[in-house]
Amino acid sequence: MNYIIFDLEWNQPTEEATAIREPFYLPGEIIEIGAAKLDEHFHVIDTLRVYSKPQHYKKMHKRIASLTGIHDRLLEEQGLPFPEAYRKFIDWCGEKYAFMTWSMSDLPTLIDNMALHGIDISGLPDWYDLQRIFGREIMRGTVKYSLEYAMEVLGESGDAAHDAMNDSVNTAKICDHLDLEEYLDEYASRVFAELPNDRSFDSQQTVLQDPELLRFSCPWCGKAVACEGWIHDWKQNYVSYGQDEDGDEFYVTLSVSRLCDGTFRAKRIFQEMSDDLWEQYQDKKEALEV
Ligand SMILES: [Zn+2]
């Protein structure tokens, strides 16, 4: 079993008004996949960097170019079309692998880009959120810390941030401080994505009250999963808990985007409920009641 730590960089439309909305709203197009491969003892055995040439947001956004150091010419010379870049990445992952990332925030962008190119999103592997594991095992809470902060706490020095490969290698250094062989199993959780859709909402309130967004079919048994009301997580992100009559349980996240025309879009991701996700959900719920 390989553990694949990866990080993504993506480009944005130079002007919000030019963001593509068909077949769905696309906030970011992937330009770089950086990854570190760990063996079953969590030692880094290989690294990978793949550039992808954007098809929609071809001109690099100034802020992103200066943040990542990725410029038009680099992508012109080294960027592969996304399906090829993705294939290269997945082939490199090996036969059996699980994903590890620092936070789950790159996940919606990955799903969007896969869906945009017709890549199957139904077979995502087990997924470990190292930000969550670090928070619980080292900081003993459910607060989210930045990778930079975690490195500092652990006395690690890293390579420059905002480079997908460096960030992956830096994240791998955190693993040395976590007893993953002992407790990784506790954090196992499957992730399920649904295809992005083009439903438009006229306010944040209508998103949060939409009954369709509070139900879905269980990916295991197909039965109806009913969710509790959305609880605010951070920025425009919300969480909920869903359960079906067979007792299958899910931790559901919803991210809401406001487009420049004032309309809203919503994106959901389901995770298999685990003990620590349950605790995280309860924490948020209690915080709301105080
Ligand atoms: Zn079920």
C-alpha cells in the first residue's frame, strides 16, 4: 500500500465575469499536481511534479503567477492536457494506494477538473486528512492549523510554500511526528463525490434551506440519506450529518460560491462517518448552541 500526499495549484479566471458556467461553474483549473509517495512505514520513496496546461483559463492570473511562480511560458512548454497529467499522476500512484492531504480543501477542485474532462469520480480511494490528524493527535482539538504553523510547532523547516511538490514534501515531514502505524486506521474514511451541477440559487439562504441539498442516495445501499440542517464551518462552508435507514452515516460538507452576477452555486462532498469526524461535528454543533 502506498500513501500519496498530494497538493494542487490552480489558475483562476483573470476576470470573474469570464468564469465558465457550462456545464457547471468552474472556479479553478488545475495547473500543477505535486505529490510525495510514502511506503507502508510512511517513508517518502518518490516525488512527482506534473504541470497541466489550462484549457479554459489559459492566461495566468497575476496573483497566482506571483504566488506559485508558474507562468504562461512554463505551462506552454511543460504543461500536459489535464487528462494526460491526471493519468500520469494516477499511474505513478501504484496499484494500491490511499490519498493523504493537508485539509480537504483541494478536493472540490480536483473533482471539478476530473468531471470537466469526463474522468470517473466514483472510485476515489480512502482519504486521510493530515490536518485533522495533526489537530487531534498533537494539538488535542478540532481546530484547523495551517501547514506552516504545524511545521513550526514540530520544529521542521520546509521548502518554499505554494509549490505543490514542496507542500507535499513538507506535509510528509509532519508524518514523522505522527504515530500513523499505530492509529491511522481510526481516521480511515471513504470520500464520495457527486458530479458538479449547474443549479443556480438567488441567495445563500435559499441554498441552506434547499431540501434537495439535504438528501442524497447512500452510495452503499442506495437508500435515502436524510441530513440535519447545515452548520456553519468556515467561510462559506457548511457541514451536516446524514443517515439512512440501514444506519449508514455520513459527514457532509457544502461549499457555497457567490458568482459575480449575484447568484450562488453549491457543492457537496460526502465522507463516511468516523469517530473523529463525529466528534468534530458535535463540537461545531455545541459551539453553535453556546
Ligand atoms: Zn446505506
